Amino acid sequence: MWTTMLVWTVAVVLLPSPRTVHASGVFELRLKSFINEYGKDNTGKCCSGMTSKTSNECIGTCQTRFRICLKQYQAKIDTTTPCTYGDEVTPVLGGNVVNLSPDVSTPRGFTNPIRFFFNFSWPGTFSLIIEAYHDANNATHSSEKVLISRLTTQRWVDVGTDWLEDVHTSAHARMVYEYRVICSTNYYGKGCENICTAHDDIFGHYTCSSTGKKVCLSGWKGEYCNTR
């Protein structure tokens, strides 16, 4: 009996534990503002479907939500193919004017900036699609949403903490947004491809440089800085 229990215990201990996948970096996109002054969709029709008989202006407002799609660089962006780096659909964030300043409260469950984590060496280039929709019912089916504007762009961004701001203007709307790519904790390098975790213990005595190389603490040397 004891032999059986011992074998079972050893077997359990030796079972492989689930591997945790850690992201090497993150692409962050922050929506700042969206202005659709006249409440019109991409075709020039009123989002509300109603027009004033006297002024010919739209009655009512659009209910604006966004879809963000991040994918690998494409010379000609295809809006119908999968978003290889990720996609995100926001709740309705406002009407004809959407102000996403830090001091403005946002709907529950929405986080700005929107984050797309990756676990590969960041290539620098990417394709970005941002679509604004009128969605009066917070619909989940695309057939129930009406396109207000669509941005498709190819960009290059180096890894760094600085934000890059951009402005997109369409026939009836103007959007301001910014983006950046930063490495996760303990990841370094131009593409967040180098891993380095600082130690001052039995595993070594070093800090990490901006490129992820080990820098021995004073008085230590060797590959892992564990030799006096």
C-alpha cells in the first residue's frame, strides 16, 4: 500500500505544470476625441434617420462606438481579413462628439488606452484600421450598425515610451488618436526580444541595461555575475 502511494505521489510531482505565456510587449492605442458635428454617417445620411424640415439639419445624434483592428503590414490593407495582432470593439462612447480626455469618465468595462499584447519580436511596421459606427442599440451584429468613418493606415513605430499622435479626417468626422509600443517588464531591445531579470541573490548579482544585457554589480564578474 505504501509503495503504491509513493509511486502515485512521485507521479503527481513529476507531472508537467501548465506553461504561462508571457507577452514580450504591448501595442497601446489611445482614442482622444471624435467629432461628427452634423450627426451623419459615411454616406451623408443622418444617423437618426430624421431631418429638420426647416434647416435640413439632422435631428438627434449618432451613438458612436469604435472597432480597432491591428494587423501585420499590408501594402494594400484588406479590411475583411483577420486582425492578426488583435481587434477590439468598444461600447457606445458618446454621441456626435466623443471626448476621451483622462478627466472624463468612460463606460464600465472600457479601458483607454486599448492594449494589444504580443509575444514576438516587434517588427516596427503595422497596419491599423479604426472604424466608427452608429449603434443606437449597442448591437452585436454588424448588419445593425451603420459606418460613420473608417481609417486604414500603415505605420512604423519604434519601441519607446513616447506617444505618437495622429489625426484622421473623413467627409463628416474628425478623429484624434495616439499610439506607442512598449516592452513588458524584464523585456528589452528594439523588438522586446531580449529577456533580463535583475538579481542580487544566489542566481546572480546584476542589473539590466536598456538593451537587456547583464550589468554586474560592483565586485562581481562572470556570465551571471556570481564570481568574486
